[in-house]
Amino acid sequence: MTNFSTNKPETLELTPHPAGGLLAFYLSQYPDNVGRKIEEIWQWDYQKLGGVHNYIQWLFPLLEKSRFNSEAPVLTEPVIAAFRSSNELQKRLGTSFLVLLNYYGLECEDKEGKIKILKSAQYPQRKKAWINPKNHNYLRITRILTSLTLLGLKNHAKAFLSCLEEIYQEDGVNIGIDTYTYWKNALKSSPN
């Protein structure tokens, strides 16, 4: 609400959502800890997606607390169960995934339930933003693979890893065996 008696807008004080911030954030019922709704993040340009570092933990949460964003949510069994059982949450997680794939110059093909991640026409240009030694996006990719696996989109994670294996064959010197090993191990996060 705007205060019409001054030229200053009111500041919104955010408090933890009583029903669980992550689910409310993903369903666009509540913003993240700095006031951003999920749809806003989905609309960001490449510069913002690459340069802002406190949103990825909201889009792709994990079981452990983030070292980079202590305010980000941590997955719990009830939240994992909600994601796995809700078509709406699965769809919205898929949208988050597509946003990051686009940032990396990749795209998702879904033919009759068979998921494949491919290089897009923008890949040659986009890879310059993330394929170089010790790039922070390698950690993001590990997070994405792990989160997709935990939250029920393991087929998407497998397809992403398959594409990453191809990229590693081409650019392994810039990616490194340690990063590649983390990527492969990320799919072991869940028994399914």
C-alpha cells in the first residue's frame, strides 16, 4: 500500500511464512526472503541470472543449509512429499529448470514423456558465460541436479546429466574431473 501523505512508499516487513516459506514461494503466495516472487525471477535477463547469487537456493532447495544464503529454505520430508505429489509444484519446478537451461544455452525436449536436454542455437554464445575453470555455475548445476532428483524430476536430472556428459567430453579441461564427479554423484541423492 502506498502512503499518499509522503512520497515514500511503505516498506514491507517480511516475516517467515507460517505454512512454510518454500511451498508458498513456489506457489507464488509469498515472496522469498528479500521480497521477490518466483515469477519475477523467471523473467530475469541473463545478466541478473548470472550475477545475483541469493535466488538459486530458493529455486532449487537442498536438504542442507546453504553456505551462501543462510536465509534460504532447507528441504524437509513434508516439503519433498508435497513437491513429489503435486502436479502444480512439479510444473513450476520444471519452469525454474527451463529458465536456468536457457541461461546455459540449453533446451528441454519432451517427446511422449522421453526427456532430452539439448544444446540450443544460443549455446555457442551462452557457454562463454559459464564454461571456464572454477566457474560458480558448476556449483549451481550440482544444486540443480540434486534438487531435481530429490523433488521428483529425476528424469529431467538424468537428461541434464547426459547433456553435461557430452559437454564435459568437449570442454573437460575447463570443467575438471572433480566438478564432473559432483555432477554424477548428484543423482544419487534419492533412491528413485
